[in-house]
Amino acid sequence: MKISLNNRKLGQILISIALIGMIFSFFGIITTWYYKPKIEETMLGVLDSLEQVLNNTRSGLIVINDTMTVATGNIEMITDSLENATNTLDNIAVSLTSSADLIGGDLRETIIDTQIALTSAAQSAGIIDNTLRLIAAIPILGADYRPEVPLSTSLANVSESLMNVPEKFLEINQFIKETEGGLGDLQTDISVFSAEIQSFEDSLTETQTLVAEYDLIFETMQEQFLGMRKQIPTFLLLVSIFITGGFFFLGFSQIIIYDQGKTLRDGERVLLSLSELNQNKTTDH
């Protein structure tokens, strides 16, 4: 009996496939370990960029907090002026002039600066919010970022709530100046103004509290980034080992395929030799 020519061709095909598979596995292992340092460097570079964005955002929050502190101090000064005006109507004209200048001047400019800072911080916070959510979505990195309200949204809402404040302060400034000549209902009007200014102060206080909370969140994220920086080399090492193992088993399986192909290819020759040997024995008899 003789193995068919098709089996021999099949054996040659299997040998070719096995050789290609072994070469692929070999270069796969080399490629894995060649690119591992580069991937690690890239990931650490991205992490550095995120840390820089985080630091810049924290710096922006500090500026915002300082600006709001100044604004709060100015509001307190205005409140004190209005209270003094309520208690001392004899000096009301002087107090109103001081309050009008402060409301229409320094405080209005401070609110505008606060709006600009909040808008800029909201844009930067939007980038970091999206980035932190993406990082937190990778369980193996161990990051956790789940604020009830994104910082960018909160800052944008605060900025929007202050949108009409500068114009309102101009109206208050103009109104105070117009009412300096008639003090009939001035005490009631001052109480209303004082309540409105107090609401502005409450808004700034809430914003300062919000900024402090997010500063704490960002500080926690910086610590998590430090942990991620330590985990990335180990993570990539394990992934590289896993991929190497996969290529190794792939290459090992190609050895088996190669052996099977070699058996099919050489089997015909062995059987032909046995057949010739049997034929020679028959001739001798």
C-alpha cells in the first residue's frame, strides 16, 4: 500500500504553515518585548500630561478661591456700610456714596474677573473630568472618580448664576446715587439691597466650599496617579508575559504540525522502500 500524492502535498503544506507559524511566534515574542518599554514610556508620558493638567486646574482653583475671598471681603465691607447707613441716617449720604462706588467699581470688576476665571476653569475642568472618567473606567488601574456633579458643570453653573450680577450692581449703583436726594424710604431700600448682597455672598461661599471639595478630589487623584505610575510597569510586565506565553504555545503547536506534515511527506518514501523490499524477497523465492 502506498500513501497518495495528495497526502504528500498536504504534508508539505503543513510544514510550510508550521514554519510560518514558528516565525510569526518568534517575531511576536521579540516585538512584544521590544515595544514594551516604548508603550510604558508613552503611558507614563500621558500620565505626566494628565498630572500637569491636574496641577494647572488646581492652580486655577486656587486663583478662583483667592478672587472669591477678595469678593467676599468686599461684600462684607458693603454689608457693614449698609448696616451703618441704616443705623446712622445722618451719615447716610457719605455711606451711600462709598457703597455706590464700591458696588459699581471694585465689586463689579471683581465679579467680572470671577466669571472669567470660572469660565476658563470650567473649560479646563471639562477636559480633566472626561479624562478622569476614562481612567476610572479601567478597573485594573484602581482609579476612582465619581463626583455627584462634574466640576466643569458646577463651575459653569456658578459662572452663569453670576451672569447678571455686574449689570445688577450697576443698577444698584445708579439707584443709590439717584436716591441720595430723597431719604424717605431709604432704610427699607437699604435692607432690600443688603439682603440681595447677602445672597451674593452666600453664593460665593458655596462656590468656595465647592472649590475646596474639588481641590480635595484632585489631591486624591494625584495620589492615585502616583499609585498608577507604580502599577504601570508591573501591569505591562504581566501583559507582556501573558502575550509571550500565548506566542510560545502557538509556536509549540507549530512544532506538532510540522512533525505531522513531515510524517505525511516522508511516509510515501518509507512505504515505497518497504514495498521494494517485499518485492525483492518474492523474486528471490
